[in-house]
Amino acid sequence: MAQAGDSTPSPSPQIYFSMKNSPASPLRPTADKQRPPEQRLPHWLTVLNREVIACPRCPRLVAYREQVAREKRRAYRDHDYWGKPVPGFGDPAARVLVMGLAPGAHGSNRTGRPFTGDASGKFMFPVLYETGFANQPNATDRNDGLRLKDLYITAAVRCAPPANKPTPAELANCAPFLDREIEGLGKVKVVVALGKIGFDAYLNYLKRRALPPNEQRSVSKRYPFKHGASYRLPDGKVLLASYHPSNQNTQTGKLTREMFVAIFKEAARLADE
């Protein structure tokens, strides 16, 4: 799912601007672009990200992420792994929120930024660039110059889980961070859920924060997961469902580039309504 620092003014319009005005333009060079990303975060998000990075709530995940960071993959044996919970990344004024599953063991757990340095990111970021949400198609490390525009990426779980399968208790432990993050991102109009776990994570947020008890049990039946599904939710947001851009889905053709581009073009259209 590069984000800690002191409270600073809101992001410059030159860094984050409306897709309606510039749907696919690269960012203009500015002095602000050279500043560390954490210096452009609002105070609430700085505080939240510090708490996320320091979180020790899930012993199984702590042990696994640290073991992976010590042992490393052979291709990355000279890399310094992040090995901590991974905070969200993107534009704090975003109208589109991407909800992922969890950090990859040798992707985000290595780089410290969501979808950076793994196969899922290699598939996703060129699509975000094509659809106007990113200033470049590549995401290799936290200092590669990537900027997101009108889009913010988070995850249901902030630590890499064994076999990419967090337990219900681990999802519950991360839920308070997710709740605060979603509520702080006050301009979000569209949520793009990548995979069923990310989809369910947003529905569970809805249950906790926006639905009366008598409506909570029927949520899953009312909003079934299906690629391309679009739901107008009781909190006023639109939830778009997509298959996760994992190797398993992209290499088999279950999720194609054309399908993924269509999802983010629809997200951009809905954000402009």
C-alpha cells in the first residue's frame, strides 16, 4: 500500500491538478517536485503514516515481513529492504481511491511504497500513466520521481502476509488505520477495489461507518464482487470492482490491459461527474 514529516501547506496545484483540465499530461517541472514526498502531506496523514509504520499489532506479519527483509530474494540481495508496514501513497486531495490487498513480500515490503517494484505495479502504473493519474509509467523505488494525480493508493492490510493471505484478525487490526485514512481523504468520489479482499475491505468500512445495524448483514448480497461492477453506495461514493493485477490474473489473461484501462477510464469519468 515515503510518507512521514512535519505539517506543511497543502500540495501545490502544479503537483496535483484536476484530470478534467489535464487528463493525461505529464507534470510540469517545479522546484516542489524535488522535495521529499512526506513534506507535502497534511499533518493528519503524516501522523497516521507514522503510526502505520510503527505498528506491531500482528505478530505473524511482523515475523514474516522481517524474515523476508533479512533473507531477501536472490535478485535483490544487494537491496536494503523496507521490512515494515507500508503506508498509503498518492494525492491527499484525490477523488479516486485505489484499494489493494497487501504489500508484496519482495515488492512493497522491499521498496516501502504500494505496488512499487513488483509485477503488479509493472502492470498497473503504465495504465495509471495512460489514463492521466500518474506522471510516469514506471515505479521502481521511493525516490524514482513518481507522482500520482487525483488518485491515492491504500490497502486492506499494511504488512506483507504469507502466501498473500491475511487472516480475518489481521484485517481487523488494520481496519482502524483504513477508517482514519478514508475519512481524511475527504474528496474521494470513486473507490477502485482491486480483488475481492480489497472490495470486501471497503464494504466492511461501509458497515462500520456508514450503515445502520439493520442494513449491515445484507451488504455482501447487495454488492457482489464481479470485475467491472459499479455500485453507487450509501455513503455517496461509487465502488468499482476489478480483478487484482497479480501475475496469476495478468499472465493467464483473466485481467488484460484493455480491461484495466477501461476501469480507470470509468473512474476518471465518474470522478468528473
